[in-house]
Amino acid sequence: MTPHDEFLELAAAAIDFGLEPSEQAALDAHLAACTPCRRRVIALRHDARMVRDIPPFVLAPERAQTIWQRIDQPRRVSGPTLRLIAVAALLALLAVSAVGVGAALLRDREDLSEAVTPPPIAEATPAASPPATIAPSASPSQRLARPAGFAPDTIVEIVVPDLRVRTAPTVDNAISAKLEPLLGTGTRLEIIEGPVLADDYEWYLVQAIGWPHRGWVAAADHDGEPWIEDPASRGGGVPFSGVEESIAATLRGDVAGNCAPRTAGLPAGAVAGIECTLNTALVVRVGAYLFDSDEDATLAYLDRLSSSGVTLGSGECSAGRRGDRAWSSGAGLVSYAGAEWAHGRIGCFQDQYGAANVRATCGLTYVGILGRKDDLGALHAWAWQPVDQSGSGVPPGICQEPPAG
Amino acid sequence: MAEAASAGIVELDRVAASRVRSRAMVAQAYEAYHAELYNFLRRSTRDEAAAEDLLQETFVRLTHEVDASQPPEHMRGWLYRVATNLAISRGRRRSTVLRWIDRYGRLEASHSEESPEAGYLRNERISTLDAALATLPAEARTALQLSAEGFSGEEIAAAIGRSHGATRTLLSRARVKVRLELERQEQAR
């Protein structure tokens, strides 16, 4: 190695490490006297910049999602789930029949071999005898400590196209059989007892009016989007509390105009909720839920999206790609950098039933939007684009800008 | 009995909440860093499939840390450290295999992975630089890539598990080797 080579290495080392004063002085002296070495050192530094500036390899969104699913999949059978199973076993020992771990198969049309068909309707009254497979009523210890969403004898209506009735309050097919057929929108159910919490659902024992079905139904999905409702609680006749008014205030005006308080089936951790009905062909329902912190609201958002296989860069309606614009109550319209909690982000997906879903965060509020049709892109655009694009100051998206100050 | 069952339900809630939070932590880290880590691993390994595998393995290890209630204090640095170790380990294993292949005369295997990458490169200068980087051993190439990602010399030393002095020598010789290779290619035109 020549002295020139040694000084070239010294100059290369200076790119990543500080040189000792004596080394720096020797390098400077050599470069002052060696023109070819100066050129090489300049080129060396240029090489370092070029390495930084090589265009990045981009992982295709579908590949990123596939890898994420592989990463996430083992978690469903690892530590936390094993603990859940252990707790479930404990509860089973305590004669609790309601605990199991499984997917949300409540409205699954498949697997009819496990279904139990009730006897034919004898008359259009709820007088049909309960099938022998109906589980015993839940013990008092199973019942939720918090106030029940629906009191016994309340008549509720199904608000989704297909609702599964089961013989026990769990999605575990080994414990709970499915009653056939699925019950449709508008079917009335009489609440017998409940709620019972199992598999992250609130279950009620019901008797279907006009049908022989007597069994357990879940009141809402994991986000609190209701599957059954008390018709008397709908509409604008129910006054808002202050906190519910504050939720409505986070939504843009055309959404916030026809909302009602929601007291049952709130997402875990939510302190209050409202539900809004819109007179559009596209939107079925908007649910907005207030959390104690924007972090909790965003956690609910991220968990909902990730549980549906939506990750960063997973598609046109993804959870937000680097560079996506989002409305931040603190900073206005910003680009998502990928490292901080983002407000006003919108992601969308189709659930396992093909329904269009959009999820968003508006600061402390988590918003779920359910679409009537399969047109996911249109629902996403509805939630994302500004109401008024004429520059009136209305922020883009479902989130209303909070009042200044 | 009732108290025990209630406690069980509370435990379910607590565990479920913990699971949601840990999943969200890993998901957020994936959102934030998977793109740059993939690029880093692709450059380090020069192999698309290997980069995807090591990206997955990096986040699986993060999952284990989070599940064990040991989330990294500095997420980005931790992810790069794990990815670096995986890339270098793979490079060492691959180097051994390639030496064995070379000895038995099947040299074409050592060049087969370069052609797909060339399609992504924008221009000839970058292509030339990339070819020069390809002459480096995996460890040196990984160290240079860490530097390009903004890590300091000390951070690179920690990531590759070498001393300050050894890392300095590794990096400076790698830079000089790349420079000399570029000059050689320029003279060959």
C-alpha cells in the first residue's frame, strides 16, 4: 500500500468517523501537496452521496401486505392467544359456556353441515318451542357489570342483511350450533336476557318474532357497528349529552345532522358514541366514538384496519401511504410521514361480506362508515373529498375542523 | 364463584387490550419502516426473495420482543440492527456456498442474481456504482448501506457487532475499493 493509498483510506474513514487532530492535520497536509489525491477524495465523497441517492427498491403493495399477513399470522396462535385459551379453560371450569376463540362467523353462510334448522313455523307468533340444543341461560356471574344495552322484553330490530342466531353465546362451533336460516333486516327480536360478553361480542338471548329462532345473537360487530337496534332509540328525538354533541362536532356538517346517541355496543375503550343516518344511496351508517386519547382512537382505527388485512401501502384505499395527505387538527393538511400518530387518516376495505367499509380518525374520535354497496372506491371518495371544494375552508374528509381556540 | 368468573372476564379484557396494543405497535412499526428496511435489505442481499424473507424475519423478531413486554426503546435502530445481523449472516452462509461452487466450476451461479436488479436502475452511472458495490463482501456492503441510511460510524459498529477500529477499517477500505472499481470501469471504456 502506497502512502497515497493510506491517505485515501484516511479520507474515507473521515466520512463516517471523526479523525484524530493529528490524523486530520496529516491528511490536510498531504492533500495540499497531492492534486491527484484531492481529486480522488472529492470523488470518494461524491461516491458516498451517490450511494445515498440510488433510487430505492420499492416493495409492491400487495407483497408488503402478504409479508405483513405472514408476520401477523403467528401472533394469532402465540402468547396472548394461548393466554386467552387458558383463561377460557378456567371459565369453562367455572361452568361458563360462553368463552371461545375464533373468527367472526356470525353471519357465515357456509358450513351448513353444522347448522341446526328450527322446526317449521307453526304460526306467526313467537310461540314456537325452543330447540333442545339451546344452551342454558347464562349464569349471573357471566353478565356484564356495566349497564345492559337492551333490557329484557325490549323489542329490537335486525339492521343488517343477515344475522346469525346461535344456540350458545359464542362463535365456537364446537359449543354453539348455528340456527338456519339467517334472519334478515327488519326482523324483530324480543330480548330474553343478556348481555353476555364472549369472543369480544355482546350477546343477547332472543326470541325471533314470527320465526321459531330462539337463541343468542351478537348485538354489534367489533367496532360497535350495530347488528340489532331498538327502533325507539333511533332518530333525532333523543337529546344529546354534552359529550355526544362534542362527537357530532368532530364530523362534517352533512354527516352530523341526523345523529342519535349510542349507548350499547361501543368499541372497547370508547367513552361515548353517536350514530348517524344519511339519506344517500352509498352510505348505510356512520358511527363515531369518542376515546380518552387520540392514541386510543388511532389504536382502534389501526386495529380495525389490520384485522381486515389493510396495511400501509396495501392499495388504493390503504391505511395511508408515506406522502398521503391527512387533516391534522393541530397542523392542518399535512403529509403523512409514517412515524407519528396521524389524525384524520382514512383507510378502507371490504369486509368478509363484501360490504364497503371506511375507517377514519378525527382526533379523539374514531369513525366507522358502512357502505350500502360494494363500491368501495366511491365510498372512500365520499369520506375523503371535501364537502365544499370551492376553498371555503372546510377541511377535507369526514372530520370537521374543531373550532379555533 | 361469581367473583372468580368476573375476574376471568376482566382478565380477558386486559389480555385482549394488551394484544391489541402490541399488535398495533408492530403494525405501526411495519407501516413506518418496512419500505426503507426492504430497500436496505435488498441492497445488502442483492436478492429480492431474500430481502422479503429477511424483512419478514425482522418483524417476526420484533413481534417476539413486543409479546415478551420488551419493546425496543429505539425502534428504527433496533430494526436495522436485527436486519443487519440477518443480512450479514446470510452473506456469510452464501459466501461459503459460493466458494464451494467456485471450487467445483459452477461459476455462473454467482452472477445469476444480478440481472433482475439491473432493470430497476435508472441510469448507467448508478448501474456502474451498483456493480462496484456488488464486488464488496456482504458485511462491507451492509455497512456502507447503513451509512447511506444515515447511521453514524458508532451506530454501524454496534449494528454489525464489531469494534470501533475494525468498523472504521471495514468502511474505509470498502469506500476505497468502490472508488478504485469505478476508476477501473471508467478506464475500461
